[in-house]
Amino acid sequence: MIGLVVVSHSRALAEAAVALAAGLLPDQGVPVRIAAGLSDTEFGTDAVAVAEAITAADSGDGVLVLLDLGSAVLSAETALDLLESPVAVRLSAGPLVEGLVSALAAAGGGGDLDAVAREAGNALAAKRAQLGDSVGTGPAGDPQSSTAVQPVDDSAITEIIEVTNEHGLHARPAAELVSALREVEAVVALRNATTGAGPVPGDSLTRVLTLGVHPGQRLEVSATGPEAARAVAKVRALTENRDHDQPR
């Protein structure tokens, strides 16, 4: 499993970001480590601490490092030279908070280092879509369209579901949906049938959030594979009106 490291000038900021991601996506089993601040109250980054965090987060599959401000990048780059054992490490240019949530979802779903880095790098796509901005490109200039779903074949099970969950598909509901679909042996495409946005792959949190699904809108679900019917049923259950303990 891919490990994650959060590098920030502020320990409080890093701990809050990790707590938010873990709250949205509990029980992912992903090793997440923090290298932040020079103390509980002193701002700064330490290359030695970053190297130690990378080593602690590595389970053999690689580590993605998420960063806040410029000198955090310098500390992380220096840390790579301090590693005592070889580790596959990728430094993410994605936003710290959104990137961490997206990376946690991808790593928890068993994504490799490339997939996890891509999700983190594309993490602003939903915000850009909501604000009418260009979605832009992913890491290393890869167009986000590279993760577009393939056309659904004739054997797909397709259903249009009215979203009655009072929060639509934002933040936690979307994260829950992505996590649930990764447990099913099916390929799922989602489209906002009300606005026409999509289709997007159901196993990508960054892409699902770009649909901007609000309560009362219709969600088109198309699934193929041995558990296609189960996948559609999971989407239906997770978009029904449910009570949660806090807003998403």
C-alpha cells in the first residue's frame, strides 16, 4: 500500500489536515505520517524529520509526499538524499488538503504510486468546476481527460437515481461512495443527468466531485462486471436521504 507524508510549516495545520482526511475517509489502513513544524508552536520544516517520516510511511510500495509552502519542497528534496534505504517517492504538486483527501482515497483503494499521485495532482478539479474555471491538467502535464471513462458497452446496467441525500455528492458522501464502489467487482461510470456533467469513473474521488451533484438532481449510474447490479444498488443506497453527524 502507498504511504503518505504531510510536510507543513505548521504542526497544527498538518495534524488538522490529517484529521479532516481521516474523518472523511475512516479505516483506510493507509500509513500517514507528519513532518511539520520545528516544534508544536514554531514554524518551519526539517529535512531529517521528513526523511524519517518517509521511511516510517513506506511499506514497500512507495510514498507520496504532500507539501504546503515553497521551502517545504526544498526540505523534501533534501530528505530524499538523506534516506538510508531506497524508497520510491513522489513529491506532489497538488494542494495540501484536497490532495491529501484524494490521495488517501486512492491509496485506500489500492492504487499504485502513479494513480495516487495523479489523484492528488488533480484534486482542485472539483473546485475549479464549481467556480467555472478550467479544470486544467494533472501532474506532469497529463491532461485530466486521460482518466476519462470508456464508453459504456451494451451489457451495462444503467439506472438514473434521484439524489435525496441532503448533502448531494460532496466531500464525505462522495468519499463514502468511492470507497464503497472499490469493494465491488464492477466498473462504474457516473454522470450528472441533470446538468450533463460526466461521465466519470466511480473509483476516482477527484472526478466524482467534479459532477457537482446537488440534492434533487439525477445521477446516472452505468456498471459492468460480475457485480454490476450490486454496484448500482450501493450507489442507490448511498445517495438516499440519510442522517449524518455533521455537514459535508
